[in-house]
Amino acid sequence: MQKLLHKYTVLVYNYKMTKGGRTMKVSIIGATGYAGAELLGILINHPEVEIRHITSESQTGAAITDSYPHLNGFYNKKLSSMTDVDQFADSQAVFIALPHGHAMGIGQQLAAQGIKVIDLGADYRFRDEDVYEQWYKVPHIHRGSGAVYGLTELYREQIKNATIVGNAGCFTTASILALAPLAKTHLIDVKSVVVDAKSGMSGAGRSASLANNFAEMFDNMKAYNIAGHRHTPEIEQALTEFSGQEAIISFTPHVVPMSRGIFSTCYANLGVGVTPEDVDQAFHELYDQEYFIRLLGRGGYPAVKNTRGSNFCDIGWHIDPRTNRVVVVSAIDNLVKGAAGQAVQNFNVMFGLAENTGLTKIALYP
Amino acid sequence: MQKLLHKYTVLVYNYKMTKGGRTMKVSIIGATGYAGAELLGILINHPEVEIRHITSESQTGAAITDSYPHLNGFYNKKLSSMTDVDQFADSQAVFIALPHGHAMGIGQQLAAQGIKVIDLGADYRFRDEDVYEQWYKVPHIHRGSGAVYGLTELYREQIKNATIVGNAGCFTTASILALAPLAKTHLIDVKSVVVDAKSGMSGAGRSASLANNFAEMFDNMKAYNIAGHRHTPEIEQALTEFSGQEAIISFTPHVVPMSRGIFSTCYANLGVGVTPEDVDQAFHELYDQEYFIRLLGRGGYPAVKNTRGSNFCDIGWHIDPRTNRVVVVSAIDNLVKGAAGQAVQNFNVMFGLAENTGLTKIALYP
Amino acid sequence: MQKLLHKYTVLVYNYKMTKGGRTMKVSIIGATGYAGAELLGILINHPEVEIRHITSESQTGAAITDSYPHLNGFYNKKLSSMTDVDQFADSQAVFIALPHGHAMGIGQQLAAQGIKVIDLGADYRFRDEDVYEQWYKVPHIHRGSGAVYGLTELYREQIKNATIVGNAGCFTTASILALAPLAKTHLIDVKSVVVDAKSGMSGAGRSASLANNFAEMFDNMKAYNIAGHRHTPEIEQALTEFSGQEAIISFTPHVVPMSRGIFSTCYANLGVGVTPEDVDQAFHELYDQEYFIRLLGRGGYPAVKNTRGSNFCDIGWHIDPRTNRVVVVSAIDNLVKGAAGQAVQNFNVMFGLAENTGLTKIALYP
Amino acid sequence: MQKLLHKYTVLVYNYKMTKGGRTMKVSIIGATGYAGAELLGILINHPEVEIRHITSESQTGAAITDSYPHLNGFYNKKLSSMTDVDQFADSQAVFIALPHGHAMGIGQQLAAQGIKVIDLGADYRFRDEDVYEQWYKVPHIHRGSGAVYGLTELYREQIKNATIVGNAGCFTTASILALAPLAKTHLIDVKSVVVDAKSGMSGAGRSASLANNFAEMFDNMKAYNIAGHRHTPEIEQALTEFSGQEAIISFTPHVVPMSRGIFSTCYANLGVGVTPEDVDQAFHELYDQEYFIRLLGRGGYPAVKNTRGSNFCDIGWHIDPRTNRVVVVSAIDNLVKGAAGQAVQNFNVMFGLAENTGLTKIALYP
């Protein structure tokens, strides 16, 4: 295994806390899900952000700490209802953490008022709304929104000027980051791609369900939605765009008994004559300057625990001369880089802040 | 999802316990590892077996219950040393549960005395000992042993008459059982096979190791030995034999935070014109009469917990018309069907006993 | 730590399976909960038992394997409704695994027909129905039932002739077995007893609940129902009876992130002049002949994993000369010795079968 | 359950990051254990701290990221040897995270040079070094050190002026914080105290050990060191001091299958005539102004997950009128409030910084 690359000659965290105003005002729609709570946890410590409104349709009027006692001492605002759209007039940006289909209506209203929107769900992830409708079985009611796909490292320039960002999904963030260097450089056949992905249980959301009960899933694992998971077209959209070839891939999600974490194992056939060094170069050129991507090099093995609670994506790659395939393995925290952390990363880009502002938390290990 | 097939018109457990002699005498070499302990747990309840000797080189002279208090009340024999080969003269069969490289010497001695050998390690798994030497980096000192590969369902006829059986590995049992129906019927391109496999932590064996410490692996997962794991040639040997084509596959093992269990996700390109019904038929024809294989049908989802502590292999398959790939998912308990249970299944076959004798334990759920 | 006592000079499992009739007919009311499923798992392998009817009010008409795929290959009967009381006329015994309050009505009807009843819930656990009503807030509608408390080792003689047995609870089985030797011999002050008990998550039953969701309870633990848990009066009833003194105890239950298992830590003040040898003797006299109790001795440390899936209760005890307290620690599997296993043990006693018939399963380790 | 008290009228995290010098220089001796790594994780984000030297005797010369890849991108200094005492001359404070017995020698040398020492081990926790020698079986070679016990909330004034602080242990921090309000106000009989404590597996430290292997401890729990654990005299020292009565307590530690976390269940007899309101008042008077203590009130239930990764101690209390006992339950993260976090809290106090500087991290939930 190659040594991890220590690329940060200037460390980014040599800041000093001083009393001072928080200049940005934001709100969170759908604060009681896991992604909403993670957003709160990040934004409370974001030095430039003041949280104005947090909403929940099922818990309207209650304190957020009734749902999340771990926020006690930090935050005890009451939850309002998103139906009161006027309240958001004092916010420069609104994060939406709702199930798919529920962000389009409010998103359109907010954007019309010039409020920037970062949607953590799927509503704004697809350039072609027909693809959305086909996979999500919901009519898209905000076509032509101009939304930008929110995978920061790969769409940063568009995000800078976006009014609406469709934050990338958890499986997709890990998988697209793993494959983008090779797709962009045409080193792989994108039609040969197989993505075998594994998620911790928080990915299933915070709702009572027998299938998600502790006793059912502890010491257990399984696959689900084979050949039909909705993150499939999201990965295909990116790979198609990067490679210029139509990517049709196999994507298999699994649940494993962890709280958090995505581990993605991505297989692809290498083109004729592609060398290991070509592969190495593709990763380094694309990512060496990226703060949140840690390249473990050829032969490197990420572990989800090294990313837990942090916004990092750790990536290693392996070349199998016997099959002429490349295997890329990547790990993220599904609630951070796969949801709330990347949403804040996108927010920072949209407002011209240092991209890692509020996101320098180190993984909780062990 | 198709209904699970209930093929057992005559239930096998309608036996009655009566006092009576246990007719078969066996010994276990290497009883203090997890596979050895699992063998003990099974054989103690096997109605035809009397355990004669159990060995351990590191614990010679100690009681097995010093290592495994859960055996208290059932078994408290002292551990002997395998170097005393004469002791095995009273045994009709010897199970060997040693690290690879250590079974060949004693195996040769035992076989020479007419004692049947079931080796749970890798030493006797390969028809071509050169393949063994290439992957295991150990000289094979018992060439031409006539050993039979011990994946019972697929090699039953040879096992019946074998003197030495090389019990199939854990990843390989789950993976070969998943792919054999399609390889045998030539429905897939065996060169396109990708096997993405996940194991519980008992697969790492019972030895102190920082990498296997609880705090390191809890809420964690990772891949290892990508493009180099030694179960790769074992799967290739079987697929090559079944398909008549040289199979070179991608195999990626992972560790996930479970005690036990193998989950194998197998991808392959379907041949031109292959229909979903062709695939269904391949599975049903090969396995409908198999006691230990539970077909969950097309669209079925196995879960490792349904096999925990049992000798079953649960299999489901999925066809993706977008990619023309088939995805077969299978689950076993790595210590039972992936090790000790299959060893006893092979033993039963070798001695003409009902194949599930001693193996009717139901999974521990939840 | 003392050596574990190997008391079994004659092993009990040297039986031989032979084809033959299963002579006892039983039914299970409430088969779809975890205790019901565990009962099924045990009774399917019980050599004397034929299962006639299994019921579920919520799943009437469905196959039990729809709820529990791990039973596939063993059992696929349809679930009936308990409201059809006539169906039980062919059963010699009926196990009831319903929430408290629901067993009394059907229990009375069955007993009136001469069918023996083993209730796994709380309805029949209290000699004084007023205590039941006070703690469970439900009117007791079957007063004077003659029910016997089903903690086998301690109430065996009464159980032999009982028509109705109120199977002991999970926390209570572990705790009463730990304290009974000392209460019966008056070595401890029963008013000083503190029981600090820990349960795996299957103790919460099989129902969807946010509090029991995997992501909520993984890497987590907490206490609940402090000074108010309903197992308190059950322990007090036993200790009062054994000691002849009114026992009022502190009982604190906790949930810890395990599938199964009860671990009970019991504290009591020793009487003046009580010696360590007195304590040892109390345990050995009461339990040395008990198959399902494994005494780890003074200084012994049980671990729940050594009992997982088995009907054993492992007990160790510790004397603290600094405080003159004894600390007794015990471990069981909550679904086996704490529910279904003990129910079958009671059944065996009621029908004159060897007490461990069908219960010789070894713990699943690791 | 009472509402949690939101006492923070002025939130403490409304600081703004600005580029600027970090004014305090510190070193860490023993950086490769879990406590050392946690210290690094905290101090890297501490706005006033510059880390000068980190040491490891077993890994001297290696990068810390070789041991802890999760620190990649944040910190990649090489580990030095503590035997080079001169290197610490540039440090104003040194944190020592070594096994007990190893801090006294270096601690004495550092203190002699006027460097402040915060020892996370046991060497400096006891006022009476004889007690240390009796429980730890090691001669105390730095008697009369003037060390102060480092449980910040209860010894803050002494800590302010201390040269050496003996940081409180993990079990003890949770347990003493739970009992101090009642001991100080003489509401309980300190001789009646029973502390039943549970720890996650990181408490066992980072060393390879069969007992700590994943497969051994997953789905398992057990007690250890009953009536002999070394945290016993530490709790007794504090309770004796607070109450003015000699406290001799029962303390039982357990390991449960979590990465992190301490849960302490503390029982004590209430004095005659003590009312529930007296108990409430004792907690509120002592802790209402404490940032890192969250009172969940009478009837409150802490959960370790609400503290995971944070420096909070959550406390609830319950009064049992039947037994006249109080049960106090508390939860902390063993590596933060139970080790590294409290060490930094003490450091902040010693140097006149705001006590929560660098410690405002919110728990990672779920």
C-alpha cells in the first residue's frame, strides 16, 4: 500500500475563535430526520451561520431537543411549520431535508424569492426530469429549475452560481467520487461498471420499522432493491457526462449493522493498454488539491470508521492484471459527506466561504 | 418475490431419541479454533458419533472448557497433541481444523492408515497442486492424494468414496453455490463474474490481533486482499469445471461487524437470449432436492441472520434487463455451512449416513 | 477463580435418533412474537412433541415462514386464530406467548377442558392477584386459578402437578436463581437486595418502535423503569417466600446493544458471621444436581455469550470483605431460559419427561 | 420526567474563526493509545493550542497517521521518545497518557522544570499515596507532589493553581458526578453506596487481546474485577471527602458491546426524612451553572449515545419510596469526559481559558 498523501502544506484549521457576529442566516426544513439533525449539529458550530428557523410538520411547536436530547445545551429552538413560507424571508439560504417529492413545491417558492436552496433529497438531482419521474414515480413539478447537482468536488464551478443545488445522495457520492477520475480520463469502459455498496442503518432514516429494529438487523446483513435502486440513475448521469458514453451500470445496495457509513466497491474493465500509472495519475490529478478527499493510493484500503463523523471521502484503488479490471473502494459517513456535510460544503461554495468552514471535525475513532 | 419452495414432504426431524450406542468414532485435530469448537458443538449432538480425541498444540493437556466455557456440561475432555499419531488408530475419521500448510503431513499419515480425513483448511482443495502452491506460497507435500473437493451438493458422488476431503472454504461455498447452476447450464459468461463477498469477524479466526479488536471493527467495515484473496482460485476451479470455460474472476472480500455470516453478491453477464425463466429453471433443477439449500426464488433476498447457527445456504437471484446481468445473492453461516457443518455433511456422505444427521439445527433468530 | 464444576458424570445427550412417533400434542398461542418463534424452534426439534396449532391474531391465515423465513424447511403451517378455542381440544398442552392481560381468558377456558397451560406472560406469576393488579394495572379475571410459578429449579415439585404454570420472566429467572441459595439459607438480608439487570434488545419484543430502531440503540445503552419495573414484585415474591422475611428490593433494568441475553448483578448484605464457605455451600447444595445451572464458583464470571441459544443459567459469586456484601452475577439467554426454553422445561416436568428433553442445544459461540 | 434545564443564556460557541496565532504550546506523552489519540483530535481543533511533541515508546519515529489514519489531513507529525526530556522545554503543559506507574518519573521531571502536567492515568489521583500503592501494587515514587484530583466540576479551585493534575478516571468521573450532590449535602448514607457501572470496549485500551476480540465481545457482556477494581478507592476518596464520613462502597464494572461510553447506576440509602425535593435541590445547586453537566431531572434517563464524542455528563435521578433509596444514573463518553476531554477542561482551567474552549463538540448521533 502506498503512503497516504499529505498534501496540506498549509493546515486549514489554524483559526482562532473570537467573539463576533455570525453573518449568514439560514433555515432548515425537515429538521427532525437524521440528516436534519446532522445539519443542525454542523451549523451550530459553523462560525458564519445563524440558524433562523427549523421546521417539522409532525413535531410543529415542540423543541428540537425533545427529539434529540444530544442537542441540549446547544440549541433549543421550537420547530415551526414549513407551510409558513414567509418566515424564510429572513434567510439567505434554506436547507431542505425532506423525503423526495416534498422539496419541489417549497423549493420553487423559495427560489422565486431569491433564497438559495440546498435540497438534500432527490428532487433536484437530475438534469432530465423524465429520469426522475421514471425512477421516483412522482411528477416533477419544478421543471427547468436550473438546479445544479451538488457533488461539490465535481460540480464546484456550477454550484458557485446556483440558486438551487440538488445535494448528491449518499451511495452516489461515494461511488461517483470513486469512479469519476477514471470516467473523465476514459480509462474504463463505463458500461462494465458494477457498484456494490454497503450502508449503515442510519441510511434508512428515523422512522419506526420492524425491518430496522435492532434485534432484526444486529448480527445481520442483506441486499435490497437489486437492479432497481434509485441511486442507479444518479450514478449513471454522472458517469455518462464525464465519459461522454452512455453509462448503464449495475448497482447493488446492502445494509450492514453499523450506525453510519457508506462503503462502495466499484468494478470496471480497464481499456486496452491502460497502465497502473495511468490510473494513479487520474486520481492524483483530479483530487490532489481536494481537501475532503484523502487518496490512500494504489493498494489502499479505506475503512468507514476513519470517516465517521467527518466530511472526508477516503479512496483506494486496486488493479487486477488477471481480469484487467480496476477495483476502487471508497468510504464516507453517509450523514456527513453523504448528506449534511456536503450540503454545508455546497453552501460554503455558494456563498464564497472557505469550503471547509465548519467542516473540520475529525472522525470519531474508535 | 417467488414463494420459497417447501420441498420437504417428509420432515427429517421426526426422530426419537432413545438411549443407544453411538457407532462412529472420530477425532478432531485443532479443536481450539472457532471451526474446531463449532465441530465439537455439532458432533456432541450427532447421534452416531463418539468423539475420541481432540488436539491442540498450544493447549495440550488443558480441558477444552478452559478455552470454551460454553461447552461446560457437555464436554470436558483434555486436549492431546496431534504429534501422537497413534492415538487416532481408534478413529474412523479425523477432522482437521488447522491453518493451511499444516494438514498435509498428518493427512498423509492418517490416510495411509485407512482413516478418512476431512480437512477444513485449504491443503486439499485444489486438483492442481501448483495452483495451491502459487496462491498459498507453501510447497504441497501430499501431491496425488486423490482428495475430493468438499462442497457437498456439487461433489457428492466423489465424496462418497473419498478418503480425503478438502472441505470448501466459507466465501467459496456461498459463492460457488450461487453461481454453479448458471455455470453448469452455460447461461453466463464465466469470464464476466464479479464476486463481492462480506464476512463476519469470526472468519478471521480466534487469535489476538489489534485489527480484530472490538473497538477497531465495531461500527466499521472494510475490504481486504483485493485481487489477491486465496479463495479466488477455488471459485475459479469450480466455475471452470462446471462451465468448461476457463474462469478468471474478480473476488473482493470484506469484513463487516457481525459475529458470523457470509453474504455473497455475485454478478455475471447473461448469454444472448437467456430468459429469466432459463435462470429460474437452472436453480430449481440443480437444487430443488437439496435439503440444505433454500431457494428464495427470483427477486428473493437472503439475510445472514436466517442462517445463523444453521447449515443452510439461502439463495435469491435477480435479473437486470438494463445491463443483461444476473445478480445472485447468497447467505450462509461461515462456521457451519462454511466450515464445520459442511464438514459433518461430508462426513455423513462418506459414511452413508443421512446427509443431515446432526445438522437439523434451526437458525438462532433473532 | 474456582474451576467450573463438571457435575455430569453421565452425559445426557447419548441418545440416538430413531424413527418413531411423537407422542405429545401441543399448540402455541401467539406464535409470531420472539418468544413464540423460539418455542417453535425448540419444539420442532423436541423428540416427543407434535405441534398442532399455532395462532396469531394479526397474521391469521398466513404461514409462519412469512414472519420467520429462518423456519423455512422446518415448518410452514398456517397461523390460526385463538378465538377458535375448539381447535385446542386435540392438544395436551398449550403454550401462551401473549402480552400480559391476554392469557387469563383463554387460559381459564383451556384449563376448564383439562388442557395444561404454560403461560409465558405475567398473568399467572403471582400468588396474590392483587399484586398483579397493582403493578400491571389490569383486573385479574382468573383468580384462584391454582397456577404455579414456573421457575423450574425452585418450584419443580409444584410444577409436576400443575394445570397452569406462570412461566417466570426473563430478568426474574436470572435474578431469582442468583439469589435463591442465599435467601433460602438466610445468609443475606433480603431487604438490602439491589438487582442491577441488563437485557439484550430482543427483550423489547418484535414490534416496530423508534426507541428500538437499530440506529438509536446501536453503540448505546440506558436504564428504564427505575423503581417501577414489573419484574420487581416477581423477585420480591420469591425472595419473601424463600427467606420468610418480607423482601423489598431495588431493581433496575437496562437495555444494552445485544440481540439476546440477560446479565444480572445482584448485591446483598451478608448476615453477621457469614463466611465465604457458607455462601459456597448454599450454592452447591441447591444447584449441584441441576442440569441447567452451571456454577462458576466463588470468583466466577459468567458471560452472556456462553449461554446464547441455550437453556443454561451461569452463576458466579463474589464476597467483598470490605463491605460485607455478596455480589452474585448470572447470565441467561432471555428467549431460552428466560422464556421459551424454561417453558419447555416446565412442560417436560409437567408430563414426566426427562427435564432436558429437546433442550440440549449448546450455546452458539462466538 | 422533568424538562431538561436550558441554563445557557449566553451560548458559548458564538465565536468566529479568524486566522491567528495559537498561544499555548503543549505536548502529549503516550499519543498512540485511544486517550492519546482523542487528545490529539481535541487539541488539533483547540483554538489556543499548538501541539509541539507527541511521543510513543513503541512507535518512535513513525508518523501518528500510521497508527491513526483518521488523522490524515490534520496532523502528520512524527512520534518522538519521552526519554528525551529536554524536548518538552518548549511546552507550557504536557499531557501524559501512559499506563499507571509510568507517569510519576517523567511527571516529577517536568514539574521540576515548571511545566504543568495533566496525567490521564492513576498515578496522581490519590491524596494518600499508600492507598495508591495498596490498590495498584506499585511503589509511588513521587510522594508529596501536590497533585490535585482532576474532576473539574468538583475540584476547580484547586486545579486553577495546580502544577500537576491527576485527571479523574472514566468510571469514577461518571460515578462521582452522580453522587457528589448527595454526599456533599449529607442526604445519603455513603456506606450504603452501590455503583454498578458499564463501559464500552475502548475502555480496555488499544492492545491486541483475545478477550477484546470482536467475535468474543460482540453480542456479549460480562462483569470483571468485582470487589477489586481500582476505581473503587478513587470513588471512596471523593465521597469520604464530600460527606465527612468514611465511604466504603461496592463497585462493579462491566463491559458491554459499545465502542465508547460509560453508564453508571448508583444506589444509596436516603437519610431519614429526606424528601424528593431535597434531592432535586442538591443536584440543581451544585450543577445548574456547570456547562458540561446536563441535568435530566428527577425521573430522567440518560443514554450514552447522547454523549458520544462530547464532553458532557448527563445525569438523572430516581427516588424509590418503597426502599427509601435513590438511584442516580449518569452517562459520559469514556474517552472524552472520562479522559481526554476532561484533561483539556482541566488544562483550560489551569491556564485561565474559558473552560469549554475546544470542547464544544456536539455528540455524534446516531
